[in-house]
Amino acid sequence: MQLLLLAAEGSSGSSQLAEAFKQNPTFMVLNLFASAIVLTIVIERLAFQLTKYRVNSKEFFAQIKKLVAAGNIDRAIKLCEASDYPILQLVKAGLTHANKGGDEIDAALSEKLSELKPQAEKRIGALWSMANISTLIGLLGTVSGLILTFGSIAAPGLSQSDKQRMLSNGIAEAMYNTALGLGIAVFCMITHIILHTRAKAIQHDLESTVERTFNMLTIAQRPGQY
């Protein structure tokens, strides 16, 4: 018996959602469009972070350090050219200036770092804006649904049952809009925290790589080193 009641409630909820979408789909469609944008950003950023920064920077740097210690700068540069990973590009920027002074090495590394750091956090800030936009769209849908509902039930000639049905559908429409907007906003906030934390870790790794590369190359220039 309980299963039948739950099934009936689920069917009723589905019919109300369909009716709400049929009556006033504008704000729901806008939020569905917003959710598509959010998903695109999240998937693209996750793919970027998981593929472009999958290099073990410590292990890679250990190999570079051995080549530099042996005087094989050209071979170290070729190792960096094996892929377009940001870590490799950063080390390469220092290696191409290895035979120059410390100031030029530092300038080359700093310039490359300023180019690579923003890429790690690109478009992540947009998720916070999308959270606010989705919430506001949901609230607009809620207000719009209630205005239309109260305007409809005020029309003359409606039976009490028709008014109750229209009021029920109108409130359901308002709540669905609110729930959709808040759901997208919560998803945006959670993914923003995750992606932002990963981006900060990546940027810290890039900064550490700059320091290690600069120290390695300037020490290698000193007499008696290595």
C-alpha cells in the first residue's frame, strides 16, 4: 500500500513538473542553459588540470638537474620539448638562457610564469558568477509563476476545484524554479572550491619550479659547482 502511495506521489510530482514546464518554461529553460554552460566549464577545467599538469615535477626536475650537471643543456632542452606541458615549458624558458646571467634567467622565468599562472585558474571564477545568475533566474521564475497564478485564479467564472488546481500547479512551478536555481548554484560553489584549490596547488608548483630552476642554473654557473 505504501509503495502504491509513493508511486502515486511520484506520478503527481512528475505531472506537476511537466505542467509547470508547459505553462511557463522561460526561466527553467534559462537555468537549463546556464547549467549547460556550468557543466562545460567544469568538464573543460577538470580535463585541463588533469591532463596538462599530470607531470611529476620533482621526478622530471631531477632528470633535468642531472643533465645540467653533466653540461648537457641541449639535451635537457630537447627533453622539455617532448611535450607542451606547462612545467616543461617553464623549465625550458630557463634552460634557453642558461648561458646568460642570473638577471636574464630570472627575467625569462618570470615572464613565462606570468604567462602560465593565469591559465591554471582560467574561467574558474565564472562559476561563482554563474551561481549568482542561476539563483536570480530561479527567483525570477518563482515570482513570475506566483504572479501569473494569482492573476489566473482571480479570473471570474472559475470553480473552486479549478482554482485549487491552478494554485497547486502555480506553487509547484514557483518551487521548481527555486529548486533548479539553487541546485545549480550549489553545484557551482562546490566545483568552484575544488577547481580553485587545485589551481592554487598548480600555481604553487609552478612557482616552486621557477625557484628550483633558477637556483640550479645560477649554481651551475659558479666555479667549482657540480
